[in-house]
Amino acid sequence: MYLDTSSSPVNRAFDAARTQAIRWQRHQPTRFQTVAIWAVAALPMALLIWVLAPIVAHGLHGPQALARGLIEGLTDGRGALGLASAGALVVLLK
């Protein structure tokens, strides 16, 4: 004789768990999306370091002007702007 187990409590619980797992699956970004997210996160800080810091250093005098320009560019409000943009990206992607 054939025993019908399709409506057993174990099978119903398994189906419910599988449905819930499928519903809660996270979206996996494509390679292009991953590179785009990385670029959006990295470009503001790269702009600060590679463009604005040398401009600040040009106005400074003495040895180590570039190092002081980097430190000043990353520790004053411009550095906070780069960190704020990274934080905003995290909030948008969540």
C-alpha cells in the first residue's frame, strides 16, 4: 500500500521553511554592479587625495608640504565629506 506523506506535518513545515528562505534571499549584485558600487565608494576619497590635497599643498611652504596637505585635506571638513558620502552609500544600498 502507498502511504501519502505529502500532507504530513514535517513536509508542510519543510515547504514553509523553503518558501520563507526563498522569500528572504538577498540580491546578489552582478560584476558590473559591484564595480559601480566600488567606484561610487572610492571616487570621493580618491578625489580628495589625488586632486584636492596637492592643491592644498601648493599653498603650503616648506619641506613635507604634500604630506601636510594630505593630512589637512583628510582631517578637516573635506575628509568628513568623503566619509559622509561613504556612509550615505551604505544607507542607500541597505
